[in-house]
Amino acid sequence: MQSIVVDAGPMIAMFNRTDAHHKMALAFLQRCDEVQLISTSLAVGEAAALLSGQQHRLFDFLQWAETTLLVDDQFNEDLPRMIEIMKKYRDLPADLADVSLIALCERRGIATVATIDSDFSVYRLPKGRKFENVFFDSAGGS
């Protein structure tokens, strides 16, 4: 089964109808029936924090995450690599959630991500491999 690593942005957009990417997030989700969606608790926490003022949205998000999302947390294992990644991209606004997703991709050998974050076009996997951002592709635009 194909795996896609999901960043906080698409998760937020799925549950916030006023988000500019809401329709694209719904289209993305509809195309992921046969795909394993994976993230880290740092990205899930970032999404939850940004939805926290809207209890019904937060509740719906958490229920979705529980049933649809595989949260792969190897924080202790990934932390040394996350620090290296933060050093490498210190000129970008690389946050802890982003670097946790990069470390997850490296560890699992996944290059496919769903993100709104343009920095993933700059981030690289080992041997200079680029990430494939399927969020915009799956929505048919942008």
C-alpha cells in the first residue's frame, strides 16, 4: 500500500471550511481511499492547536485522525536526525513539525507528502531526492 506523509496544513484545511485550501483538502482526502496516510504527533499537535478555538472542528479532526491517520512517532530515535535537519535548513523557517516529517520520510523511505508548505520544495531527501507533493496534484490545480 502506498503511503503519504501528511503535514498539518492539509489536516487543518480539511476541517476549516473558511481555509483557502478546504476544497483541495477534501478532494485530496477523497483520492486517498487506498493510501496509508501517515504523520507525526508534532504535525497532529500543530493542526490541533490551530483548530483549538473551534471545538466542533477540533473534535471532528481528532476523530478523523484516530480512524484514518497512522501517527508514527519515533521521537527519541528521530531527534538526532531532526537536529541535523534543523541545522541544515536554519535559513528557512523549518519548524519542529516539518523536520519530524522529513525524519519520518527518511526513516520509512517515503518521498510522497501532502503539504501546503512551499518549503518542502526546498527540503531534500538523502542523495538530493526531491519530495513529491501530491496535495496540489490530487486537487487538480495550484
